[in-house]
Amino acid sequence: MIETLHVKGITIGEGRPKLIVPISESLQSKVLDKARELSAVNEVDVVELRLDPLDSVADTSAIARLSRQVYDIVGRKALLVTFRTKPEGGKKDIADADYCALYQEILTHGKLDLLDIEMFRNEVLVHKLVAHAHEIGVGIVMSSHDFEKTPPQEEMIRRLRLQQEKGADVLKIAASPKDAGDVLTLMNATWEMYSKYARKPLLTMAMGGTGVVSRLSGELTGSAMAFGMVGKSSAPGQIDAQDLHRVLDIIHQAGAS
């Protein structure tokens, strides 16, 4: 049985997959402009503030302040804060200690609903961040990204189960398919995890154009969230948010009929 996650009136883990749109600007002023734009897009459930593209990311107090500003702008939409490291497809590399310090500053002095933590960061620091987030009511999206390949089905399930053991509230894996078989492998892994082992909502995707169907099929396979875009994309294979929402609605309505 999936334990649904409730954030600002949004229920993650039941019904139509909830739609996430990232902000991936390099200037804080542009971040605020994008937040205002997304606040008016009804189809968006969650706004992701990506920190790694920011020129000012080393100034942790300024980043915490920016999270408060974005949180206030997006209003009823949930705010997910993410530093995506370079090995997992992000714009910058960062030492474990600096990664932890940045996130601790945001948790202490910023505002957010969800925090993305990469599962393969230092285990002690991951534990500390998860505990801090849960103390203040912030949900954890724990993530693993593979931009080189699609791991075997058993390995993806192992990672998702490990995320669950580490205290994640949403279990996330993204992989790069070389062909349709890889896409099916990820979708099969999602379904097996969802139907046999998951207690928490899943967020899975095969990236790139080949993997687009995995972003559409979440309600069938058990993935509770999907990334879309408004304007430029932050990852290969993202679909326009309004188009994605329309397809997710069609699938949801067909399944309910």
C-alpha cells in the first residue's frame, strides 16, 4: 500500500501523476521571472527550483533567501529544491560537505516543500539531511540518474528500495535508454517496484525522445509524478507542460471509465 504524500493540497501517489516544471535559470532575477510565469500555469502542480545553474550558488544565504522568494511567488504550488550534481546530469560539481552545507542553510533559513537528495552522496550526510528535513515537515525526493545507460531491472529496483530504506518520501530514478527495450525495462522495473515493494510514491523516467512514453504512462506503471517544461527544457525528453497534462488527463479518464 502506497503512503500518499500531501503537500499544499496536492496528493502525490494517487490519481493522475502530478506535473513538475523546473526553473533552470542562471540569474536570480530570471528565476523570479520564471516563478511568476509558472505560478499562472494551472497545469503545474510542483515547481522545481534548480540550484546548480545559478551563478550565485556559492552564496548559501542568498540561495536560502531566493527559495523564500520563489516559495511566496508560486503560492499554492509545491516547491521542490534541487542541486543536481554534474555526475548526475547537472551543471556543477560540488563536494559532499558543500552540498550538505547548502542544503542545511536552505532547510534552516529558506522555504520549501520538497528537497531532492541524490542517494549516492555521503551516507552520513544523507542521513543528516533527511532527518533535518523531516523535523521541519519537508518531504524528500531521493534520486538516482544514469545518463550513460539503463541499468538492469534488478539494479533499478535495488536502488529504489534502498531509497525507501534511507527515508525518502518519493523514490526517483532516471535512466538513458539506447532503444525501446531499455524503455520497457525501466517501465517494468517501475511496475514491479510499485506492485511488490513500494510504500512510497515513485518518480521514474527514461530520458530522451526514445523514453517519452515513460513520462506519459505513469498512472499505468506506478510513477506518481512527471516532469514537463514551460519554455526551455532542463533535461532531454521533456514535453510541454500543457500537452503533457492533456495526455495524462486522457489516460486518467480512460482508466476511470
